[in-house]
Amino acid sequence: MAQAQRWVGKPIPRRDALEKAIGQAKYASDLFPEGLLWGKVLRSKYPHAKIRRIDVSSAKSHPGVVAVFTHEDVPNNRYGLFNKDRPVLCDDKVRYIGDPIAVVAAETPEAAEEALGMIEVEYEPLPAVLDPLEAMKPESPKVHERGNIARQTRISFGDVEQAFREADVIVENTYTVGTQIHAYLETEAGISYFDENGRLTIVAGGQSPYRDRHEICSTLNIPEDSVRVVIPHVGGAFGGKDDISVQIHLALITLKTRRPARLVWTREESTIAGTKRHAGIIRMKTAARRDGVLLANKTEIIYDTGAYEGLGPAVLDVAIENCNGPYKIPNIDISATLVYTNNYVASAFRGFGAPQVLFAIESQLDAIAERLNMDPIELRLRNALRRGDVGVFNNKLIGSVGIAKALEIAANHELWRERGRYKSETARPWIKRGVGVASAIKGYTLGALPDKGQVGVELTREGKFRVRVSSTEIGQGVLAALAQVAADMLRCGVDDIQLVFADTLETPDTSVTSASRQLFLAGNALADAARKMLDKMRHVAAGLSGEPPEVFDFLDGYAISRDGKTRISYAEIARYMENNNIPPHVVGEYEVPRVEPIPGTLEIPHLFYMFAAALALVEVNTLTGFAQVRKLVVIPDAGKVINPQTFQGQIEGAAVQGIGYALMEEAKIENGILKTQNFATYLIPSIKDAPEIEVIPVEDGEETGPFGAKGIGEIGIIPIAPAVANAIKDAVGVRPTSIPITPEKLYWLIRSKHGEKGSH
Amino acid sequence: MIFKFRSISKVLILRSGENLYVRCGNAVVRRFSFVLNGKPVEVEVPPAYTLLETLRNVLHLTGTKDGCSDGDCGACTVLLDGRAVHSCLTLMAQVEGRSVTTVEGLLRDSSPDEVQSAYAESGAVQCGYCTPGLIMATKALLMSNPRPSVEEIKEALRGNLCRCTGYAKILEAVLRVRR
């Protein structure tokens, strides 16, 4: 059936926008159940220590305190998505500053806070493991019994050494990338209570209600059908709410005290105990022929996952998968290691391991272009992947591949064509300008991991639709996009679609909200549900009219016969179904296509990839080392844009996070202690740091996606850091190999270049 | 006026005119009167409470958001006698007898203020947690300067952090309601 698009592609404002703007939307942190207990968490003072003794007796007897919990109250005290290495409450050891030791529940926040100070913990400090390279040595102290190498793998195709011997140009560099903190405006927060049916209910910021429920139930040893997890509007997530935060602690309080509870992390607690983007070291040796054809890339990746794995093993896979960029390279060799240290916990963050390696490979490409005296975009285009190509893992690219088109748009953009003029327009002789380019690639979907989701559709008595998804609204606008998709699939107005979301009692499992694929997955499951629903309605229309079902089509809330003479409203159909006991609901399902993982990996390759190109105009003050982005052009391969307003917002927001990653956001961890615990010390971009951003989508269509759409949530951040670094090289002639490129680093880099000149 | 105390826990009951300190459980609370969104209110809270703690934790008026409790992010911005302040840095003693407007107070007969509509329609709202604070900062700007330049808008909103939008649509929203 050809689907007319009346709503898809329109920039209609999100339905949750006004509710949020008038202050009526409720987030988890806005809920105060009657008779609640205030929860607070006691956290480790040491980055690495044995716990000798925990004494909660005086805290327990403090006025207003109702209960204090430790590891003794947790039946299965380890959880984790790949490896159950993380305690709900620490027992044998603490492994980072902030590791939770006890949970207090009290009548007032003041009493809870006071009680934290009355818990006695006797520690035996251990040497902290701080440097991932040291951590990898056999003699290093161990963060976990199994050793500090959480995961190590090597993937090679072809023969890199042979290719290096035949190459005309070889570029070799070591890149370091810093820790990035999600810094969503709403910290980790939630409430818990027993509902009227005695079901333990957790309402908390998160990304996956079903997975959170599983973690709660497996640690507390309670049946899954006795627990309900609801995820209301979330005040930002970006991957940082993919892991458990407050959920198990809340469940524990309510389960044991039978009272409602509230637990909201402070900003400092969020920066300390929340997960982070992996810091890392990437060594890369890249070879090309004189004509620009890439011959080989040898990469060593070391990611610091901190005290616990979280989603680290999968993050490492994504780094492996994307470290060769969106290019055809016949010989590759990748060694990758995920290392435990006592440096907090790294897990998912928008880009999921890709921004780090793309910073490396895109800097390499620029260096090769410079050595060959070739236009950097021309070099990239010469090697760019195209649809149907075989990728670096011998994987055939069956999905849409828009990188060449994105690069062509970049090459023809005024900022690139007239970059000489842009560079000359500086006000002061010590202010230098440069223009840089970078590409990006990342798989969307969970790659080779099984991934299946369901969506429920129900026809209401009024002839409208209730769509049930467990997708979470973390700010990305998935609900608005799904409403538009649903309206076109069910042939009704967008206002006739009501969405029920992220509630294990009310919505089927639409799988996790991550990997830029919730619209893709839920949209496809919705297509299946819509087909089933319309089929059901077609038969009802036939029953009502006496005409055969196949003559009916649907438009604007009516079933209409082919000759146009019979028009039956959705409300009439709904009433007929009710009167004849025909269930008015269906469930659609979609299983994401995948291939077998290549040996040595967990989930790669993906079948579906997102791409983007970016141009950056950067201004550098050579006297201070301060770099500022003046203009960005971001060209994402979108497949099809469902809502231009939401789409632009996603790309612009990701780009500014990318500027923070490239230039500003320095999570300083010294001796295992995070020195940047708030927004005064951990600087994220303000409106003054945000440049003019132009977003140009490539819309070639992805046949497997709903209306041709593909994932876009993460791709916007990935090309920014390398584009900015390449622009800085263009401006001042030195290549930054360490991000964030803080004024201090850039100042010394510029100085070192002048020092070399001066020594002649 | 003879209130001298080192710590809350040492104070039992002190009386001075209308203001009453009372021990409430193991905390001491004081009565404060102010005008909230046009209506007089009285609250009894610990004297060290901030306006933000009072709005959210006591009155459960949660449109005003708590992003950092430190004055760094602007999510808690409200109007105090028409000027934008961080409610997390405003003690209740500073609010006594004055007028507070929160994001809920901008509604007129349950229709949104033009600034609220502009944010919603421009796509300036994603996760929305920074939105009420930004709207209050915008409101304060436009009350003092109905025709701000782009630079003036950025200067006025630089203390309001947003992690989702990249600020382009926020700027667009303010330009939309600029006179």
C-alpha cells in the first residue's frame, strides 16, 4: 500500500513542548508521594579500599531516620549488563570515589543527610589504579579479582605490514581523549511506592523500563511481575541513564519499609557517581598511495572503563567498528583493550565509543592530505564507502550510505569553497582562522546482538488511536516523531494519536532506547501493528456495509470504499467492535535484521550505518591558546527527515556537545578524585559558546526504515571534534592530538612550534 | 530584633512580632510571608531554606527546576519583584514580604504567555528541564529591554545552561517575541 505522507516530514512543534514550557510536565524529580521517605546514599571516600567494617547503629537511632541499608540487605549484590561486576551496595571493597556503601531513609532530607555522617565505615586504603597503561601491567594492583583487563581483542583483515612497505605515505600518531560528563540538567532521580494492587512501582529517569526492571528484580530477588517501572519525561540522558542509578536503592527502601520513597542525586553526586564517556589512548598508523588511495590502518585502542564495565564491552566494539572511518581500507589491524581503573565508571554516552576513534582517523586523513598536498575532501571522497561496497570487515553494506553525498555537499559549500576569504577576515593579527572538515560513521541498531521490539495499537471508542511503546522520551522527541509516523500509517490526524510510553504495566517491550534506533525500531513495529489494525478495521467496515473488505481504503479517519460511496468513520468501526466483542487492539513486532558477529567481537558489524560530514570555522587567539568555533555546517545522512524541527534540534544539540567535547569539557580526575564536580568547574557550552550552525540533511531514503528514516541521534556529535581540530591545524599550523583542546594545551602547542622555528 | 544563634539546633523558641520560630520535630522552622504568582502565601520552613527548596519540596510547585542547587545552571530562575534571580541562591529571608513569579505564574486564565508559546513553537524545548528557567530569564530580559539585540539576548541568557538544543532554537524563540 502506498502510504501518503500528510504528517511525516512536517516541522510540527512537539506535543510535549508546551506542557514543559508552562511547567506542567512532570519529571521523576518533580514527584512527592504522600508520606514519603527521603533517601540518601553514603558514598566511598577512597578510590580504592577494602571495607573492614560498616557500623550503622548510631545512624539508625538518629531521630527521623527510619532505616539504613547496606550490602547485607541485598540478596544478589552484583549487577551489570555484560558482566555482573557492580555491587548495589559495596561489600568487600570500594573501587571509586562515590561507590555506594549505604542507603539512608528518613522522614526529612535533613535527617537523612545528618545520618550519612553518623555511619562509621572502616576502610583499609589500597593503592589506586589510575593510569590505564600501568593498569594493564601484570604487577599492577587489581581493581577486580579477574585482573584489570576487562576485555581485549584483536581484529585484522589483510596484511598491514606488507601494505606499509608498499605505501607512499605513512602517518603515525598517538591521540588521547578525555573523559566527558553527560551533564544533563536533571540529575538521576526517582520515587518508589506500592500501588493499590500491592505492586512495587519505581518511577525514575532512565532509558529502558524493562531492563531497569530486570536489574531491580535480579538483585533484590523478587519476581518481575511484582514490579512496575515507569519512566516519565526525562531531563536529558544522552546514554548516561542507560545504566542503573537510583532504581535499585529506591526499590530496596520501599520493599523493606513499605513506605514511598524519593531519591534525587545532587549535581555533585551526578558528576561523581554517574557514568561518563570513556577516556582513551588511540595509536594509529595509516598508509596511503600517492594518488590518495588508503592502503592500511593499524590501530591500538585503550579505553579506561573505570571501576566497572557498564556498557564498556559494547563501547569497545563500536570503537573497533568505526576506527577506520567511513572508508574502504583493504588492510586493517586493530588491537583493543578495555581496562579497569579506579577512575569512576565509564559507559554509554552519545556516540558510544565512536567520537574518540573518529577524532583519531579524521586527524590522520587530514595529515595524509597535507602530506600528499591533496584537498582533504577529495581524499575522503576517493576512499569513501558507497552502498553495496564491502566494508573493512568483509561486510557488505546493504543499507543506505550517504557519506559521499554529504562530502560532496561539504565540498560545494560556500564555507569550503571560499575558505581563503573566511580565513582572511580576522580583526587582529594574533587571531588566526581556519576551516576544517571531518566525516563520521556509526552503526545504529544493536548490531549483531538480538534486538526485537513490540508496539501496541488500540482503537478507542472515539475512533482515535492509543499507541503503546516502551520507548523513553529523554528529550530527543521520539514520541512526537512516532505520533507523526502513526498518523500517516493509520491514516488519521496527528492529534488523534495518543501515546502511552515507558511503563512496564501499560506498554509492551519496545526494547531499549539507545543506539539511535528507537524511531527505526518502534516505527517498524508500528508499521506492523498498523497493518494489523487496518486489516481488522477493513473487515469490520465490510461487516457494517456488506461490501467486500478489499474495497476499503483509509483516509482522514474514515474507511472509504473504492467507489467513494461508502464512508464509515473510525468511531463507527470502534462502536461496532465494542458491541460485537472484537478486541480493539493489536500488537506489532519488529526484529532488527542482523548478521553473525565477526570472531573476537560481541556485536559487530552492523547492517545499518549513519554518516555525516561537518565543516568548522574556528578562530584561535595565538596569544592565549583560546579557540572558538565561529560556524559549523553539519551534513547528516538522515534517510528521511520525519520532523525537520526535531531533526535540526537533535543535530544542533549534538554539535554543541561536540564543541564542548572538543574544546571545553575537561573532567579533571587527579589521584582518583574528580576535581570538576559542578557546572562552575566542569564547563559545558553556554549560549555564548554556541556558534551559528547550519544543518543540511542528505535524504536518500533507507528502505528498511519507517518512511525511509534512519537513526540520527548520535551522529551529530561524532564529526565535530576532528573538524574543529583540523580547523585549528589549518589556522595555526599545529595539529592537536589531545582533546579537549583547552587553551592551556593549545598555547603550549603553538609555543612548541615557534620554539622549533626559533632554534634554526 | 535580637536573633543571634550559631546553629539551628540550639534555637528553641524565639518570638519577635509576627515571625515565629518553632521547633518542628528536630528542625526549627520560621514563618515567612510573601506573594507567590499574585497570591499571598505563608510557609513555615527552616530559616536556612532557599526559595527553591520551599517552592519544590514544601509547596510542590515543581515548574521551577533544580539543576545544580549552586547558582551555576539557571534552571531554577524565577522573578523576584520582577527581576530574574536564582531561587537556589535566594534565602527565604530575602523573599519575606516580596513578590515571586514562577513559570506557572505566567499563565493567564490558563493560556500560556507569549514567551512560553514561542519556546514551544520554535522547537526550543527538548528535554525541557532548562526551559522554565530560560523562559523566566527571557521574561525578565524583555521586561527591561523589549527590543534586545542578538548580543544582548546571549548576554542575558548566558547563565542558563541547556544540554539538548545547542541554543539555536532558543535564540529563535526569543527573536520571535522581541518587539
